[in-house]
Amino acid sequence: SPFLRNAELAKPVHRLYRGTLRVLLVLLHDFPEFLCDYHYGFCDVIPPNCIQMRNLILSAFPRNMRLPDPFTPNLKVDMLPEISIAPRMVTNFAALIKPSFKKDLDSYLKNRAPVSFLSELRTNLQNTSSNAADAGMRYNISMINALVMYVGTQAIQFIRAKGHSPSMSSIAHSSHMDIFQNLAVDMDTEGRYLFLNCIANQLRYPNSHTHYYSCCLLYLFAEANTEAIQEQITRVLLERLIVNRPHPWGLLITFIELIKNPTFKFWSHEFVHCAPEIQKLFESVARSCMVASQPRQEGAADQPATTAE
């Protein structure tokens, strides 16, 4: 991680990186369940700039599953039989949250109070000055990852207990969404980018986590109080789509919904048209998502993925 954080990799590190991509490709092709089970631990240590490496891990899906074509017109994701099944998790992410902070978190999730919990949230997710120097950033990514996973899984249980399934309406106006909206609004650019990446890390094969976090990202986009938040959500999705295949199924269905559904008014936003080259990039990605016939995800692992970011 300390070496991969650098914008320019030293030659030995670059070779190691390419070799690691090839090993991950073998795992994706022959042992995808391993990557499915341990995706959380991998994403916890892979630096945010290693987009293709993360995509390889998040594209894994169980061999007994046949992925629905994400480019199917009017695909009803909420009607898929797999979408209500929770994926297997081998990491105890709840144990990664500091006990004192977890106690306050559980109290807020249950009572939606006190409000002071939200105002202190950003501080609780920051590294100490000494840790920040070692980690190369002000925020504790492991804590943000654990918080996003814990709050999201608690939200799914809460929604299911009421007899509903995740949707733009059922996830709204809850203590869980209070926390996510507070992070989106209150964090600075660096913190918000890391937070949104943690959500995007759960956009994988069809399962209850993919469904919830997809709805969550779309809801944050729709309810954002500034275009800067919407631009950053778009960036997190787009930068994962413009690298070499494979692309996670959940990532594709989320981006397609964002650009196709008129509710989000995606094409009217200023950041889409801020420069001719940016607009061409959006239009190119949109064409590949909406029209082009991409090879089925089952065969994606056979594609070469040796280009380093």
C-alpha cells in the first residue's frame, strides 16, 4: 500500500503490481468464491488509486450463479431471486469499530439521537496526526469501511423487519441514511471520496448488499444539496468504468440507472458539459453502457488485464 499510493511506481513495484493483477485474474477465473468471501479484507488494504485491481476482486461472483445481463432493457433488479440473499462475509467488520464509538453508533441507530453524534462523526473517522503521517491520509479508511458495512447491514435488517425491500423510498428518512447523508455533506473532498468508494466497493454480483448500496448511492445523488457531491459520486463510478474489463455487475447497473432514469436529470448537470473532452468521455461511456454488446461477464475473466493504472 505505501508503494502503490505513489502516482508513479518504481519499476520493481510496477512489475509486482502487474504480477499481482495476473494472480488475481487466475483467482477470478478458477476460484471466484475466494475473492467473493474475502473482498472486504482486500478492499480494506488496496489503495484508492488501484482501480483495476479492485475491479478484478469486485467482479467475482459464485460459479453456480448466472449473471443477468446488465444491459437488458428495463431490467427489474428488485425482482431478481438472488437480490434478497445476503452474500457470505468472512470478515467480522463490526469488531473493527472501536467499542466506545460502536456503543454510541448503536445508540444512534436505535434512537436517532443524540444529534451530537452526527456532528462528531467526521472527527471519529480521522487518523491521529502520527497515524495520518504513516497512512498518507487524514482519514482512517478501515474505520470508514467498517462503518459503511455495519450501518448498511443494519439498515437491510431494519427494512426487512418492516416487510420491505431496499428501494429509493424505503431507505430514506432513517437513522442509517442520516449517517450516510451527514458523511456526504459534512466531509471534505478527500473524506467524501473515500466514503463513496467504500459504498461503491459493495456494488458486486446480485445480492442484498449490492441492491442496498446501489439504492444508497442513487439516493445520495438525488438528494444531494450541492452539485459537488453529485460530481464526486459520478467520478467514483466513472473511474471504475473507464479502466480495462472486467467491471462489477453492480457498478454497471448503478451507472446505467443513473444516466437512464430521468429522475436524476444526469445530463442536465453542469459537470457533464464542463469541457468538450469530458462531455465526449461521458457520451462514450454512456454508449458502451446503453448500446454496445459487451461480452458476458462470465467470460470477462479471460480478458487480459495487465495494464497498470
